Amino acid sequence: MRLPTILGATILASLSLFTSPVAATALTYKLAPNERQCFYSTADKKGSKVAFYFAVQSGGSFDVDYKVTGPNDKIILDGSKERQGDFVFTANEPGEYSFCFSNDMSTFAEKMVDFEIAVENEARAELPSKQGTSPEHLSSLEESLFKLSGQLSTISRNQKYFRTRENRNFSTVRSTESRIFNFSVIESLMMVTMSCLQVFIVRFFFQGARKGYV
Amino acid sequence: SYALQSFGLYFYIDGVTPKCFFEELPKDTLVVGQYTAEEYNPSIQAYNNNPQLAIQITVDETFENDHRVVNQKGSSSGRFTFTAGDSGEHRLCFWASHASSGGWFSNNPEGVKLTLDLAIGETSEIESKDKDKLADIVQRVKDLNSRLQDIRREQVFQREREAEFRDQSESTNTRVVRWTLIQLALLGVTCAWQLSHLRAFFIKQKLT
């Protein structure tokens, strides 16, 4: 008699986990040099989880300063010159949380920052709408669906990572291309200058009064 | 919209400069956004709804000469939808203004508080509309299906990007070869010039 109720309770718990409203917004923002930009979100309930992800997509050395501040100006996360970050923290106080990025370290490079802020608010327990389905029937289906959802999230995250890496590779190759041109031109000029210099110095050694002494 | 105010991400804009976001979207991606804007009221020292406030939303395709695909002007709160016609970088901008006078006289950088709930991809549309219905298993399977389609679209997009990357690598490779040959040729010419010049000089100086 105990087992079905425990199973039922687990189902309820897993359901509520699955249906808790998560407000997630994913945006990409272009930070101008020396710009500081903040985004805000409100956590209503104490103990709600906040997930913060960011990755610098392009610009300079692909790093940015970030600061997450909670209510009453309490600093929760603080980092400088980071390429990407993925944090989950529990909001101990309800209120406004600010997520700030700053590009103070660049004088002319503008950075594209891809970020996602998700606040998991009050969990609402939802019973399945179909009456007459026993918990055992649902459990294996629920579990598979839950697993599938988790794996799809992993795939999505991987794809985001690959996109970021691909942007960096692209930028490296472009920089290589322009570097080749610049250095070739500089080398050619130096070569021509040096050869002229050599010729005229040798001429100088053999000219005029020094003729015959060398 | 009441739920939106508690759960969405918000930021501050002034009435002059727009706030822009750049999103790389694969072809046929659906983007749905819900926004609520509030203006700072100095008399109560807080933000409240101002019916005169108008928000303009523009979406430009930066890869197509900033071709404007969406230009929507609406009231202080509303919803907008658009589908990406081509794969590439799209710039979404939000502008705030006063509906009646068509301009703005406040230069307060935190004059308008904009709450935004942006959903990119098919699945998210379901999420932002019918959170209650998610409990139904059939709905959940549909949601998983849509997410798979999103993943598929992103993969196609990645293939296109990779082809571009390969082209770029090949062009860099060609450039290395070309400039090395140019430099070698220059080196040969310089060497020949040096020798002939010095020979002529020494003959002239009657040393050779």
C-alpha cells in the first residue's frame, strides 16, 4: 500500500519540477568600447534559482567584465576578463537582481556578448489533466520525457558552445589573413631599404679619398 | 501581461537612443516577443504606465544591407512576431517615444523601463503562451518535437557557416602562397640589382 503513494508523490514532485515556470530570455548585445550595460530581473520568491550564462561571441580578446548584484547592493558574482560563464545561484532575498557587463578594458574593440538569464519562480504543482490514469502508467513515460528533455537541453547547449567557438575561429582566420598582407608589405619594404642601404654604404667605402685603402 | 512584469528581463532606455540586440537566426526561425514599457514619474519617484508612451520595434537584416524586415510601432505594451526569412544576423531595436508629440524631451538615461520576454524558436512560443498546458503529455511530446526542429535548423545553419569558414581558410592559404612568391621575386630582383650596380661601380672605379 505504501509503494503506490510514494510513487505517486515522486510523480507529483517530478511533475512540479517540470512544470515550474522558468522565465528565460536569451539575447545578444553589442557592447561599445568603455560601455557598461546592465540587465535586470526580479526574483519574487526567496530560494528561487537563477541561472546566468554568457559567452563573448566576437571582439578583441573575447573577454568581458561582469558583475551580478542582488537587492541591497549585495554582490553575488564578480569576474573580470572572462570569456564565458555558466552559473546557477539561489536567490536568498526577493527583489531586483542586476546583471552588468562592462567593456572598460577595450579602447576600440566592441564586444558581442551572448547571454541568457533564467529565473525559476514559484513551482506550481500540476496534476495531469487526464483522469483515470494511474501513477505507474505515467511514471516510465514521464521519466523518458524528462530524460529526453534534459538531453535536448544538453544538445542545445553544445550547439551554443560550437557557435561561440566557430566565431572565434573565424575571427582568428580573418586576422591571419590581414596579418599576412601587412607583414608581407612591411618585409618587402624593409628588404628593399636594406639592399639600397648596403649598396650605398659599400659605394661609400670605395669612393673618394678612401679609394684604394679598403 | 501581469505575469510578464514579474518574470521578464528588463532594462532601461532613454527616449533618444534605441537599444539593439543582435541575433544570429537560422532560416525560418520564429521569434515572438512580449514587452511592457513604463515611464519614470518624478512625482511618485517610480515607474508607472504612461498611455502616451509608444514603443517602436525594428528588425534589420545586417547581412542584407540592413534591410528592414519589421517596423512596428505600438503602445506601451504589446506583442510582436516575426520569422527570419534568411539565415544570418538580425538586429532588433527598441525605440521609445511619445505618441502625441512624436518626439521626446526627457534625456534621462533611465527614463523608460522596458520589460521584455523574447522567445526564439518554435518551442518557446508554446512555453510563453500555455505554461499550464505543459502538464499534458501529448503537449509535452509536441514541445520536444519542436525543440528537435530547432536543433535541426541550427545544424543546417552551422553547415552554412562552416562552408563560409572553409572558403575563408582557403583564401587565406592562397594569400600566403601569393605573397611568399611575390617576396621571393622581390628578393631575386633586389639581389640582381645589387650585384649589377656594384659591378658597374667597381668597373667605373677601376677596381675590377
